[in-house]
Amino acid sequence: MYLITKTILRRLVISTVFITSTLLAGVWLTQSLRFIQIIVNHNVSIADYFTLVGFLLPDLLTQILPICIFISVLFTYNRIDHDHELLAFRASGRSNWQLAKPGIILASSTMIIITLMNLYVIPASYRLFRDHEHAIRNELTSIFLQEGAFNTLRGVTAYIKSRNVDGTLNNIFIYYTDKNSSKHHSYAIMAQKGKISQNHEGPRLLLQDGIRQEVEVAKQQSSFFRFEEVSYDLNTMMSDTQPRAVKPYEKSLWELLFPGEETKDPFVISKMRAEAHQRLLLPLFSLLFTLIAINTVLRRKMNRQRSFLRLTGGTFVAIIVYVTIHGLVNMNKHVSLAIPLAYLSVFIALCFGFVGLDISLKQRWRLFTHKEPA
């Protein structure tokens, strides 16, 4: 019995690792293409780009693991059945529970991994991702490295016509509006040349041969002056007074379930609750999908003519269960009992999955309902 369990479990682990690696690489590549624009627009190095998209791997892994386990269990047990090994195992006295044990062990281990990642790894990885992305998008010098386009950052709009190899900027236009100040002033700068330099205080913009025009809206006054050379501190010129907004997926499970008094928007609270319960329910999909796959193969004897239909039916059931539970969780804003119904649906589905493996229960039901001939 131990040898059979070990053999099936080894096949399940190998196929799961292969399917997960392949699917993760494909999904990660498609998700990474969304951030190609950051490389183009913000002059980001390849190393920084892969560091950025690397923070997405933990969340992608937890999302695809239940699907990969379902495919692996369905493929492995179906292969065992087609090779007539399943018939030999049953002839030696192995029950469905004993044959399903390797799949349940794999699903239980995956549940622990996904739970730990949802509780600790994913919130931290998303925070690092958002911080890294925010730093790249708000890089002070990056907006001046884009030629022939108007770029806005922290309320400052900048345009340069061209940039030389030595870093000199040609035909520069800068416009800034300060709406937070009591003076409510704005100014525009036009210069023939400019260059960005670094010192111990940060980046500075040195402009040459230009004009600065300033308008104070409150007093309806404007002034302008010409300059041959002027230097601006970019950190002061583009001060960032607004902190980065924290998304629900960056928060811990406790913060999602108990938002606190600072969060009063019902829509945001519903999103946070949906994120929290998705983290709690996601590990259960590994066990649920495993039971669906095992029941698809083990409940009845499968012949080659009907195996495709049964595998398709099992896949359809898994999709219906997945969509239904996620739909209920996301409906919590409109339906107060949506989340309890989602947990109830998972519990009922797990019960059906475990009961379906017990042949003795079905035999007892047949004996109970069997009528003696008159």
C-alpha cells in the first residue's frame, strides 16, 4: 500500500511541477508585456524591469496552482486507468480512498503552501512591486529623457524637442500650476538649451537662454523675465505632496477584514472583504479540484470511447464551481449573504467529493432502496 501511494504521488509531483512551470512561464510572460511601456517611457534597465515583474510571481503562482493540480491529477489518474494499472490496484484490494490518498496528500500540501503565501508572501511582494513601480514612474529625470512628447509628472508638464548624445536638451518647455498654495500661481519656462546634473542635494536642471513667465491667479498679475542661465532644484520644483495610495491586495488579512475608521467608502470596504475571503478560499480550491478530478476517473469504470466525455464533464464541473464561488465573493457589496453562501458552496462541494469516493455508502444506499420481488 505504501509503495502504490509513493508511486502515484511521485507521478503527481512530477507532472504538477512540469505543468506549473510551463503555465507560470506563459502567464508571467503575458503579464510582463503590460510593463514594456515602462522601459520605453522611463528609460528603465532590463535588470530593474525583471525585478519589477518578478514581484508578480508569488501571486501568479497561487492563482494557477489549483488549476495545475487539477490538470495533473486528471492526467495522472487517467493515464493509470488507461494503462490498466488501476484495474490491478483494485484487484489487489485497494479502495477508492486508498487510491485517492496520493492526490489528497498533494492537495493538502499545496493548501498549506498557498495559505502561507497568501498570508505573508503576497502582501509583501505586492508592496515591493508597487513601491518599485511608483519609484520608476516618478523618477525625476525620466520625463526629460523623452523627446517630442508632452509628459506630466507631479503637476509639472515638460516637453523637449531633442536630446544630444552628451545629455544636452534642446528647445525645452516647462509648465507648472500650484493649486494647493494660497497664491495659486503658475509659471511657464521656455529655454533654448538645458542639462540635468547630479550633486549631493539631488538632481538639478540647468537652463540657458530662455524666458520665464509667472501668473498669480488671485491677484490677476503676471510677470516674466529673460535669463541667460538659471538652475532649478528638481526635488523642490516637483515636490510630491501626495502619498502613494495603498491597494487592497497590499494589505494583510487582518487589515482587509477589519479596515479601521479611516476607510469609510462602502465600495472600498467591499473590495477589501472580497480580497480577504478570496485569500481564505483559494487554498481550498486545491483540495476541491483534486476531488473533482479523482471522482471523474475513479467513480466508474472508464472505457476509451467515453473517457473524453467524462474528462470534459469533470473539467466543466470544475469551471462551474470556480466561477460560482468567485462570483459569490465578488457580489458581497450587493448581497449580504454572498460570502456565507460561498463558504457553504465550498463545504457542500467538498462533502460531495469525499462521499463520492466511498463505494460502501453507495452500496448501502442501493441495499436500502432495493425492493424484494413480490
